[in-house]
Amino acid sequence: MNGDSRPKLRRRLLELAVFLTCASCGNGGILAGIEGTGIVSGFGSVFVNGIEFDTAETEFVFNGMPATEDSLRAGDIVRFVGELHDDGARATLIEFDRFVDGPIGELVLDDGVGTLTALGQAVRIDENTRFINTGPAQLAVGDLIAVSGLLDGDGVLRATSLQEGPTYMPGITLIDIEGFVRDLDVAAGRFEIGELVVDFSDAVVTETAGPLESGAFVQAAGVQGAEAGAPLIAAAVEVRTRSIGQPGEEVSIDAVITNFAGLDDFRLNGQPVDAATAERTDNATLAPADGVRVQVRGFVRDGTVIADTLSVYPPPSFQQRGEVQAVAADANSFTLDDEVLGVTESTVYLDSSAAADRRFRIDALQPGDSIEAAGFADADGAKVVTRLQRTAVAP
């Protein structure tokens, strides 16, 4: 189970005496700014990375357009900017961008688990993937999908949410993808993202976050012809930064480890992380390494995230369906099939029952509810739920 990291973080913040003295003068008890990226796990406010954000004055951006909280779905990967107050966290900005929005090229799923490709991007589907308006059995080659997820070091996108779009029309439907530039040929106006060739010869290129060069992280949007291997004819290419946080600022990141050289030297979303002195707040047997999903919280120093806490999230190893027998919300647990299952502060909650309660969480779970739970077993054999979905009662 994840421990409560707030006391340690609060102690460290209190050590920043000068900062706190200045910040608390006329700012309503602001302790620090906070930035991060992570998975939306629920609502009532907005929950990301175990942090409940008050959103009364939040600016929401959804795929580059002004939006409202209702545009977000549990399972979406978002970037957030906010403030830590003495009475809780408040978000000033929550921004969602799908990672890939394009037609399915290949599809290999077995009992809802497997891989697909879209715009040359390999996408991994597992028990933690949240299907918004479709299901794995309904997907087919040629379907337009929008995917949010976590990119690993092998270039595979681990889907956290997937939505099916309208009928795809080659050469007409606007599509887009994010990824790392390789084989840039400025003269020819081309580069590649994974297996996809991008023709940017007539595109509007935005380089506010840095130059368009091999290795840069970009978002490219345009259209693609129907022929096999057709390039994306980009109308716009934007160089984007994946780094977050200002010096001394709090950060929280949920991502897959890459470039692992040790606990004091690895990367999350391309950002250097030092977790050598971090408190491990989970009870998983899996050690941090390349390809392992972790959640860290700490502060930025000289461009590196110095982690105070670190939690490991192994891939799902169980999926169970049935009726809840008992609930102990104060203990963050419930009983299913005579087993006690626990939730964490980052468990993703979904409600596809007749109630369709967007604010559904452990305290709304009732004995007799039909649910589907997915997660992993920790070092003590206890089942840790990473996705809890209340479902319709079987006929």
C-alpha cells in the first residue's frame, strides 16, 4: 500500500523558511507551487497521482482547446500546475493531450489484452486500459482511435485510456501523433516518429520549446493517404518540452522509467530523477528499472527531480469480477470472493453502473455492488487494486 507522503513533504517544505515566510504573506497560506504529470484517477475535484486538486479556478485545456472538467476522463494522462496550500492543493491548469489519434493499422488482442498499432505507434492494451466509448472486442483495423498513455523506453505506448472516434476517411480526417524525431531531413522536409514518416514541408512549425531536431519531442498533426506506408502530411508541427517544475518547486510524476543507471540516475518522461534517498511508499516486490512504472514526488534542483517518495506500480497480475461482500472505506479495502482487496491513493475509479457516478470512489462502494477489479499482488501477497470499476448488474 502507498503510505501517506504528506508529512515528509511538509517537513521539507517547512525547512524552506525564507520561502515559506514570503509565500505565506498575503497568499492565503500557500506552501509551494506544484507541477506534474500523471493519470486522472477520479473526480469530486480532480484526483491525479494521489493528490486531490480543488478546481474552482482551474483552466482546463483539452487537445489544445479551452475546456471544462467534464472533458476529462478517468485514465487520461494530464499535466497539472497548481499550488499547495495549508488546507489542500489547488490546480491552476490541467492540460490533456492525446498521444496518438489515428486509424488502427494492426490489431492483435487476446481476451482484451495485447497490442495494436496506430500511425506506426505500438500501443499496449492491458487490464488497466480504460475504454471510454468502446471495448477491446469492438475494435477493428481501420477504426479511428485516440489514445492516452505512458511511453516506455522501447517506444511502446502503454494505453491508460482509449476512445473510438468517428468514421476515418483517409486524406480527409485530421490525425495527430506525439513522439521523438529521428532521421530529420530538413532539405526534404521529412522526419520519422517511430515507423511513421512525417512530411512537414508545408507545415507551420512551432519551436517555442526548442529547435526541431533529431531527438526533439514533437506533436505533428495533418492527414494521411490510404496507401500502405503513406506519410503523414503535416499541417502543423510543434516542438514540446516534457520537463516540468521550476527550481525548488514541488513535482509529482507518474511515468515509465528509462535510461536507468541506478536509483540516483534515471529518467521519467526524459527528465533526470535522483531517488537515492527517496522513501519507498509501496510494498511491491518489483525494483525500479527500465520499463517499470513508478510515481515520484519531490522537488527540482539543477534540472533534476530530487525524489522524496517513490512508489512502484507493477503491471496487472489479476482481474476479478463479482459482487462486493463488505467495504471498509476507512481502511481503503473491500471484500470480494472472500478476499480482502486494497486500494491506493492512485487507484483509478470508474462507474459504468446505472448510477454513472463520476465521483465514485471507495467511500461510495456498497456491499452488493457488481465490480471489476484489476491490480497486482504485493510482497505480502495482498491484492492491490489499480483499477476499480463498478459495473451494471448482470441480467
